[in-house]
Amino acid sequence: MTLTSDDFHAANPSQKPRPLLVLGSTGKLGRLMRACLQLNPDLLSGWAPIWAARRTGAGVDVVISESTAASDIPNADAVLALWGVVPGRGDLSDNLQLAQRAVEIARICGAKRVLHCSSSAVYGPGKSCCETAVLTPVNAYGVAKIEMEQSLISTPNRAETTPQSYVLRLANVVGADSLFDAMKTTNPITLDAFDVGVSPVRSYATPSLIWRAVKAVLAQESPPEILNVAAANPVSMHALLDAAGYPFVWQPAPFTAVQEVSINVDLLRRLTKRQLVMEPANMIAEWHKLRDMVT
């Protein structure tokens, strides 16, 4: 099946918004994404989210579990799969099953596209890794995400398959990664020091930036199969903590510590027509607004 620009152009304001089925809306990322869209609905103008989860919860429009009948799954033009298993929260191999389930749900609801969330963990240590970089993950999570990706984009006759899958490789998400988990306590955070005043550097994405990426992919006639999603400027962890006013202490970086994991977002900048630079203070300001809505 050939997809045309009429299938995925940005909706005219006079047209009825198109339904986007969002899976995993009660997870950590899902709750941040819902709150972000409540604050700024224009981030997804032309689309109407249907918030779905595997169990009931605040803000859930529809429950879609393994036992949900096909007739109970609402129609949608596209699916966004925010769900996934992160380290320490379950069996990482379930990421593959969840991706396959998202494709099945997209097929049932009539969606032509399904967007899956992967991770910059697939790259391993590196600076400005682009979508075509060699993947050298250093942990099981990165390996699991690679397996998930390959199951989606290595499908024979992919161009003739509906729904078509697209992968968003998300950087660390402000408000959802381990650094922000650690800020839930009052204890100072211990940071690795690679040199005097030099902490780990990572690419970060915010929920608002992720929405811009989602909307850009949905608007493209021929979107890229894989898209890095992050702010254009990698940031140091101590800069984020400084911006948040959170205390931290230094320790010499162990031999196994990774100084930088950053991803190239030139492709995302072209799609969104934005520079995508976000200073740590802006990242923290967005997190503070969303944190107050999801806690």
C-alpha cells in the first residue's frame, strides 16, 4: 500500500482532529506526556489523543489489556506506544512483546502508522551519535531495545505493510530518568567527577520536545524509520542539579563510568524546523510544572 501526503498532512484547523491512540498513558512517561499536553494542547494540534492503558487510572479513556476484545478498541488514525519496561521494573524482553502488541492494536483500530519509543541506550557511549551509527550498547536495556527495533523495521516487504512502524530513539527524559528519581529524596546526589567540576554529560528530551517529534513524524509523507529525539545541546548532570537547586557531592569517576552519551538531532531539527536548544534552566522549569500535575 502506498501512503500519500493526504494520509498524514497536518490537519486543517477547520477539520475534525484525527484520533491518536496513546498506549501506556499511566506510566511515568505517559503521565508526563499527558500533563504536558494539558498545558499546551497546540503541541498536537490537528490530533485528538485517546489515552489508553492496560489498567484503569486517572485520565484513562480506554483500557486495552490482553483480554480486551477487538470490538472494544477504538478507531484511530495512528498509534503512539509510550509503554515499555525499564531496568529494574520488570522483564526487559517484554519490550519486544509490547511493541508487537502495539502493532496488533494499530491493525485492529485501523491506524496506518504506529510510533514506538526506543532509547539512546542502543548506542552505548558516544558523542553526537546519529541514527546510522554503529550500535554498541553496554547494558541489557540497550540490547532489548535493539531487538525491539529490529523486529519492527526489518520486516520483509515493509513498504507494503500496514500499519507501518517508526522508531523514536528517546534521550534521557527530563523528569523520568534515574537522576530525577534520585531527586525525590532530600539526600545529596553523588556525581562522578571525570575532572574538576566535570560530571557525566547526556542528551535529554523533555515531554514538549517529544510531542514536537511525534507531530513532525505524523505530518511527513515519508518519515524516517528511526528518529533521534533530544534537545540539540547535551547537558551535564551537575548543570541540571544546579538549575534545580538540588544538592550534590562529587566522587572520583570509577573506571567503568561513561562520561558522555549524546545523540545527533540534525534530522529532527529539519523535520520540526526548530533549533531545539534547551538550556538546563528551561528543562527544569518544564519539569517543575509537570511534576506538580502528576504527583
